[in-house]
Amino acid sequence: MKRFLTSESVGAGHTDKICDQISDAILDALLKKDPYARVACDVLANNDVIYIGGQITTLAYVDTIKETWKILKPLGYKESDFTIINKIYPQSPDIAMGVNENENHELGAGDQGILFGFACDENEYFMPWAIVLSHELVKRAETLRRIKKFKWAKSDMKSQVTIEYDDAKNTIKIQKVLMSIQHEANYNEKDFKKFIKEKIIDFVMRQHNFNLDYEILINPTGRFVIGGPVSDTGLTGRKIIVDTYGGFAHHGGGAFSGKDATKIDRSAAYMARYIAKNIVAAKIAKKCEIQLSYAIGLPRPQSIYVDTFGTSEYNEETIQKLVNDLFDLSVAAIIKKLDLRRPIYLQTATFGHFGRNDLDLPWEKLDMVDKINKYIKELKK
């Protein structure tokens, strides 16, 4: 049976990603000065206005306007392009009451939520190929643009990759690639598209040893001059599938950017990925999805669910026990284990939070593989 599965990514200049980057830039700037800052920063970009809102409680001061321009200027914008409005308020005392340590000195979850982590053995990224390649395409395009080797290109861009899985032949191949890249008004369309095909799409596919006989669509409307907030309203947290697994796994609905680690939308999702990746790397399963659920103010998950999609010799109950026994899933333990009170988040606001072998992210480490294998070995005795 043949299956066709598709994922997309967006570049740093996409309107929603501009907002994600500003939110995480403000978060990182605060964490540099106050590791215990409580941050929920959301940004809206619409036409020539950027609105910074949210609830932040901190002992530090950060110039949010300055941090915003650190993001905007490398994307090609100048200070006359936007009016920036800052409307940040302290965290609600009702929420703070739930997050503050209780009588047992335990940190509570900053909100209720369900979180998913996923991993598969398709590649060294432990991610589905479609989302990996989608990220790689816009990452290369943006890199070439920034070093001025991509003539006429501007920063708003998107990619989409369709993968053909042939179960009978046990093969994976590229079926279709779509790229939409903003460009200057006066440009040579033929040369622009030729560059995208040869120096970006073909380059990335060759780099990962994929076939080159795929269908290509480049700027299918024929023109992409107007981009960014002028063409489309942007909002923090609206690219949650791009940020995670490209539609190959479930998603609880919570976004990541602009949130400190007490928000389990972010920290527990990272922990779930960490667990799933280590389980797959330990060869306990070829594919693994972990679901965690939390209640506001309570330190530990209300439920844990494991699905290995029939790819493991062990039943889900055994793997769930493994998770319970080897991983402390309390909010405080997650923050400590993954060292999440550091300014490490802006780098994740573009090109995905998972499978980032180009970054040193704690939830991508494979330091539990030996312990998992030892645990399984003990079970077999």
C-alpha cells in the first residue's frame, strides 16, 4: 500500500514566526536576569502595528521594544515600518497561587493541559522525514538570504513536502515539494525559480540522499511581493504543528513560545519528547507517542498514556510502568532534569523544537538509553 503524507514549515519572516521569535526573545532576555521569571508573552503583528501583550512577573527589567527590533531588523524591516505597543501586566494572583510551592514544597503546574511527545526511527533526527525536510528547505533559504547569496529573496517563506511511503517495497521517496518565497518587485522570475530548485530544493534532497524526480511547485500564484504582517496578521503560537511533528502525531493544543517552564504546555511537551526519543533510541519501539495530562496547581501528571503503534514487542502497560519508574514527571523535576530556567528558547522559535541536531537542546539528549535497556533486561529475568 502506498501512503502520501505531507508536512509544512515556515521561515523566520513568516508573520506568525515573527511573533514567536519576539515572544521568545523577551522570555530569554528576562531569564538571563531572573531565572525564576513567570512569563506568558504573546505578540500580535497586523499591518504596521506590533502589539506585545501577556502576563509577566519578574524582578528584572527588559526593554521589550529593543528586543523586538533585534528580531525585526535581520528580517529586512526598518523602524519606520512598525509602531510597537507594549501592554504587559503581572501574572494573575489566582494562577500564581497554583504555581507557587505548596505546603510540601512542590511546584504546581501553571495550567491544566494535555501534552504529547513523539519519536520514530526514520532517521537520525528521530522525526518524520516530511517535517525534517520542510524545515531544512526554509532554513537553507533563510541562511542564503541572510548571507546575501539569494538574489531578490525576502524573508517571508513557506515550504511543504509530500512523502510517498510504499509499504510493499518498504521505501520512502519524495513525491512533491512546494516552496513559496517572497521576492522583490523587480526580479527575474526564471532565474529566481531556477535558483530555488537547484540551490535549495535539489541541494537539500541530495544532502539527505533522496530522489530528485519529484514534482515541484514554486510560488504557484505567480507573484509573492507583499509579505509579512502587511499581508497577513500574525500571532504567537499559531504554528504549533510546524513547531512539533508536522501532523504525524497528536497535539494537545498548547503553544510553546513566550512561556516559561512552569507552563506545562512547554516543559511537559519537551519532557514527553525526551521520553519518546529515548525509548525509540533504546530500540524498545520503532515509533512511540507519549501523552501526559496535568491539572493547574498540582505537581504531577493526572494520566500517562503510551502508544507504540504496534512496533514494540512489549505491551503499552509495560512501557508505561517503565516511564513511571524511570522518569520523575513532577513539574519541578522536569524543570531540573532539562535545566529549563535558562535562556535557550529563542533558537527554537524557528525551524522546529524537535529533531534539532544543530542545537544543544536538553530534551533531545539520549542519556536515558542505557537505563531503559537495563530496566528492560531486568524485566526479562
